[in-house]
Amino acid sequence: MPILFERTSIKTMELKNRLVRSATHEGMADENGFPTRNLFELYEGLAKGGVGLIITGYAFVSHDGKSPFIGMQGIDKDEYIPKYRKLVDTVHLHGAKIAMQIVHCGRQTTKEAIGMQPLAPSPVKDKSLFVMPGEMTNEDIERIIEAFAQASRRVMESGFDAVQIHGAHGFLINQFLCPHTNRRKDKWGGSLENRIRFVKELYKQCRRQVGDDYPILIKINAYDNMKKGLKLEESVVMAKRMAEMGFDGIEVSCGIGEDGFSTFRGEFPLDVFLDEWDMYKNKNPLFRFMMRRFGKKLIKPLQLTQAFNLESAQAIKTAINIPVFLVGGVTDPAIMERIVKSGDVDYISLSRALIADPKFPEKIRKGSQKISGCIHCNLCAAYSICEPLQCYRGKKINRHVQLS
């Protein structure tokens, strides 16, 4: 697999291969958002397993942008910096690089999680979490842009090799980009140029904080499955604008919670959602009965296919001249090699495959042609609201795992 293990660089970040651990919620921070020993061990295991770049699970840039999921990391205060420096040093000892992903959840959170009504570009109800957000004021917008900028500074000062802005999966930035969730009539909404303005201003402020040489990456949706949602044609134009702004790499993904969880390709563990997610298990008995009986027909989970975002990534790659990261169902080493060799993308991002086997990259380097052992049962994602990250295939759930 020679091309997968070429050395490359993105500005000051030198990578030993083209395999990336894509961000996923780990649930391994303490109640204040500081990383625990469990998270140190997780990242150390990934680094030992041979991946070139680890992108952390998302960290909130301000308290009103926290997720309702347990154990989310924070980066909204300078107090985090010393602990993250130790985390970064642990990863570097084993030859991997590490980037922090930063986020504001926008309407994809709950009042219980943040102590206030969630914010969004427009008051459009999130039908997956049953949340009606409040419309952001100009002051809210400027405040959160500054929060991203200060978070980027903290990421750099913590020693991370890059920062990744989370602009996908229905979180706040994606809410500005998507016409379904952004129905504003002012300079922040309407036309494509207005909807991307939030990203443009955010990037400028982040770049001002970290300087010209520090890598700033972004993760975006190529599309969602909403009738009036984001389409690939618009995303290609947006990606081109982002490259022109100065972003140093784009990771291409898809889907939001409200579109039927289209990021859950393969199995859809509906029982876990109904039994573990507060917004579902606390609904009335009729709702729960109907969902148990007809839920999978209503949600219609999408079939898993290899590299299901490849067509989108190819379209974006042809429009820009910065690195493109492909994530989504890539489990076959031969397909990874072929995709990169063809020039369709520059990096392969793996998530569930590395949850199932953190040593997967090292096995590929040593010549293994075996596909990942992950069967995309998606239990890891379904349990993430209440349990720390692990592969739950065939495992009995140990409630209230102590994080340290």
C-alpha cells in the first residue's frame, strides 16, 4: 500500500501517511469538559495503531453550544490548555499528529444540556430532538464567531497540530449553510453568498488568532436528505469559496439528525434510541409503541456502501486545489489505495473502523488486505448519548462507567 503511506504535509503539519482518524463523540471528558485518563488512553491507542492524524471528538467553543451527550470536551476557557498539552504530548510520543475539532451545536442540543433555549440561525424546529431554537441576534452571531476564534487560539497554544472547524452534521455552521435551517432575511441568510458569510467571518477571525502558517481544516456536508436542504451543487460552490478563503483542507461528509440519521449507514439500532435517549424514552407511550412497530419504516435507514461519500468528494476535489478528506464507509484497504491513487481524494478518514480496531492502519501498512472488522451495527453511535465510546458489538453494557 505505498501511496497510502506516503509522507505528506499540510502547511506546518507533516503526516506519515494518508490515514486519518475522523472525529467522533467519545464521551470521555469529565463534567467540566476536561479530558480524562480514558481519553488519553484512547488517543494513545490510536497513535500506536498507526494512524497518521487523529482528529479529536468535537469540543464546545461556548457553553451554549454543548451537546446533550455525556462527556463532551470543552475548549471555551484557557484553563483547558495545560491538560490538552499533556494529551498532545502523549500522541506525539507515538509518531502521530493530532488536530482538535471545535463546534457549536446550535439547535442540535437541549435546554437541559445548556440551561437555556438553544440558538440557531432561524427558529426551525429540530424534529429529531424535538427542540425549537431561538433565532440568533447579530450580537449572538458576533459572540459565537469570537468564541470560535478564541477556541482556535487555545487549540494552537495547547500544541495541537491543526484545528478542524465542524461545519457538518447539522451543527451550527451547517445550520447557517443549509437553506432548510437558515431562513434569515438579513445579510446572514438567503443567497448562497449570505449563508456562507458566517463561515467567511469565522475563518477570518480564527486566522487572525493563529497566524498564516497554522493549518485550519473544515468538515462539511456535501448534502443532506431534506427536501429543501443542502444539495451537492451548492456544496461544491461553497467548498470552492472556502478554499479561496484560505482553509487548508476539507473533509467531506453528509447528513443531519433530522434527515433520518443518514450518517447511520447499515443497521439502525432503534431500540437503543427508544430506551436510552431521554427525548425518546420520555415521550408518551403511544409514540414509543408506534416507533417500535413502524420506526424503521418511517426512518428508512440508508444502505451501507463502500465510500458512500466518494462521488461528493470527487465533485469537490475537481473544484478546489486544497486537500480533500473522504469519510464514510471506507473499510477495504484496496479501495482506499485505489481512491487515493486515482487522485479523487488526498486522505482517507476512518471512524467506526478504528473504533472496532485501532490497529487497523498498522495492519494495512504491514500488507494486510483484510477489510475492517466493523459491521456497521452502529451501536457505538447509538450509545454515545449515555456511554463512553467503544465497540459495543456483542458486549453487555456496563452502566455508569467511571471515567478517570
